[in-house]
Amino acid sequence: MIKKASSKPKSFAERTAARIAEGKPVLLSGGNPQIAKADGDAPVQAYIAAMPGWKSELGRRLDALIMREVPGVRKAVRWNSPFYGVVGRGWFVSYHVFTRYVKVTFLMGAQLDPLPPGSGKDPDARWIDIYEGKFNEEEMAVWVRQAAAIPGWDGFQHTED
């Protein structure tokens, strides 16, 4: 008797191990890349490269926009998300991949004008969910400039010179 290969789905741990063995980034729930906590451009670029589908191009556009609007911006990956900050003022924006959109969070977004549309339990944070083909670069540039100019999240710890 010939045994059939099991059609039972692999566990998350088995799928993760297979992706690592193949040299592919591990994608967490919703397709968010799992990137180790680190400072600098390299981990942010690794995150962007691992963003699935159209989201990777959006990540490149967001990164370029933030760098253009905030000369000398500092970058890091924290909690599997890119963070951008200004030394002496803190982190001001981050983004995170979800199944159908990318959430761009302004950590002190309640001070922005106009207000980004998303809000929740944190009274200071505001965000916008960007769906495929719906990126408004001009609006984002206005928010990024404002967010970088105000004191950000004070958890700013950056070791890169």
C-alpha cells in the first residue's frame, strides 16, 4: 500500500522554518514582514523589500517622501514596523502592513492639520489606512512635515551616528 502525502496544512512554525531555510522573509499576520529590531536604513530597506505585492512599492514611496521632507531623518525597525524620527524630538511616524492596506501612524497626529482620519484609544496618535492605488502623496507630505516639526514619541532611542 502506498502512503499518500498528508494534505494537512503545515503549522505556522513549520511554514516559518521553511521560509527561513529558503532565505525568504517571514511574514506575520496580515503579511507584515518580521524584521529584527535595529537602527538605520538597512533594516528599514529589508522591511520594505519584504512587504508583499503592491505594498513594497508603497513602502519605497513612503520612505523616499519622508527622506525628502525631513532631511537627516533617523530610521529604525521596532515592533516589526519602520519608525522615523528626529534626534531631540522623537519618533514621529511609522507604518505597518495589514492584509488589504498599509497603516501609516503619526504618533502625535492629533496635532496635525488636517487631522488624519484614523483614531483609537491613544488620544495622541492618528493614522491613515492606504489601500492599493489610493496614495495621496501631497497630503502625506503635509502631514510628514508637520509631524517632524513637533515633539514626537519620547521613546526615541537611536544608536546610529
